[in-house]
Amino acid sequence: SAVISQKPSRDICQRGTSLTIQCQVDSQVTMMFWYRQQPGQSLTLIATANQGSEATYESGFVIDKFPISRPNLTFSTLTVSNMSPEDSSIYLCSVDSHDEQYFGPGTRLTVT
Amino acid sequence: QQPVQSPQAVILREGEDAVINCSSSKALYSVHWYRQKHGEAPVFLMILLKGGEQKGHEKISASFNEKKQQSSLYLTASQLSYSGTYFCGTDFSGGYNKLIFGAGTRLAVHP
């Protein structure tokens, strides 16, 4: 298994601003993923982040809006740029460890 | 394409059994099952990699029918701790574990 921490755990932001979410893992992993989850809804994959390469984005998500960094095998950041109220959601990172995927505790974002 | 989960919700008494289904219109590489409690992160239950595979975890088990492109999660002799939302995550990416999740099944177990 893997232990994952995220910062911040929650934030309230004004529209038009940006927020960077950090994800830290207690072991080295090749693949990290970023998901979004609206309260009471399912999880939607935003992008896959591999160390040493550009992140791969899913349909409906673009790099200008959700830039991702993956500087090493234990850390990644997701930035939510130029936020609008529609970006209010829970953002979760996950890691793949021997075909098992583990999730961080999530960052609850509210955009006013 | 999002897999279809059924039923949407289940209410059980302690000790009763339930089955949650997950079906796809596309060929699946693997199926992952998770349970999420309110306000918490999803917790990994099990992964099924091969058609015909079955796995068990305490009183929770699952099967994967590759031909029918579906998986089922079996909860037997349910306990209060089983309450939560169950998600299946399907991998169409050939092993890269880019998961597409179903809409979830809400399970409530009452005394």
C-alpha cells in the first residue's frame, strides 16, 4: 500500500485566482493520477502524471486550466487556474502501486 | 465510456447479502472495486485482472466475466461497517490503470 497526503485539505478561493494542490507519497511510484469528485458524485479522471514526461489529460481537461508538475517519484502538484464556481469540487490524487490504486484524502475547493 | 453500475442504492439489515454489478460496453482490461465512506477517500477493495477471475476479501468477493464485460461484487453477511458508496473502476487503457469509474452504488446497512 501507499500513504498519501495532500495539501491543503480545503480552501475557499475567489473566482479568477489559482490554487496549487500538493500530493506527497511515502514511496516512489511511477504513475500518479488526479481526479475530481463533485459531492455525492463519481470520480472523474483529470490527468495522468508520470515523472519525467508531460502529463496526459483526459477529454474535457486542458493543460492551461489544470497544469500539473511531477518533479520526482514521490510528489506532484495540480494547479486549478483562473477559477470559477464550477471548479468547486474535491480534488484527489492517487497512485498506482503494483496494480492497486490508492487515493489521497482529497482537497475540498470552494470558489466564490 | 462510464461503466454502468446497478443497483443505484441498496438498504440491508445486518447479516443480509447484496450483489452490485458493473457492466461496460467496451472491452475491459481490468476492474477495480472501491468503497468510499462519507467525507473520506475511496478505499481499494480488490482488482480483477483476468476473465473468470474471482477474488475474496473477508466476506466481500468479486467476479469478472470478460466475455460479458461485467463484474459483480458480492457482500455476504453484511456488517454495519460495510455501509458506504461502492464504485467500480474500469481500465480500458491496457494496464496503465487509468480508471473510469461508475456512478456508484450507495449501500446502507442497518441493525
